[in-house]
Amino acid sequence: MPRYYFDYRDDVGLWTDDSGEELSSLDAAERATLAALADAGRDMALAGRQGCVSIQVRDDSGFLLQGTIMLKTAANHRVVTEEAEQPAYSWTRR
């Protein structure tokens, strides 16, 4: 089975995977990347952290794919149109 290496990068630095993991295919490596990004996003959210995490996947021949997750918040501002000075959003209640 091929060996895939998962290098992690975030706002702090880069962690290079020196041991890798044997997986059946590149599709399996992509699924593992998505699962790891979901875990990283959950951990960041629970810690109240914002930022980006990227995972670069490579094999012995080089770079294969990259996945990235970003967690950011923005202030909730009321958006007002200039002409009518009415909110540019609407609420629907059920």
C-alpha cells in the first residue's frame, strides 16, 4: 500500500509528518484529510480560537493535494440601504 504524509500548517507554524500512514488510495488519503480538518476545526471552535489550518498531503514522489479549513467570525452589523434606510435583510418567523 502507498504511504501518505500529512503536513499540518496553521497560524503558528508547520508540522511535518515524518512517518506517514499507509492507505489504500489517494481517495482514502483525501477522506483522512477531510476528517482531520473537521477534528481540527472542532478543536479550534471549542478552544475559542480563530484562524486557518491546512493539511498538505504528499507521497514519496511529492505534493498530491491540500485541504484547508478557516474559522473566522465577524461582528454582526446592521446593513442599511442608502435610499430607504431600511435593513437589507429580512426575518421570517415560523
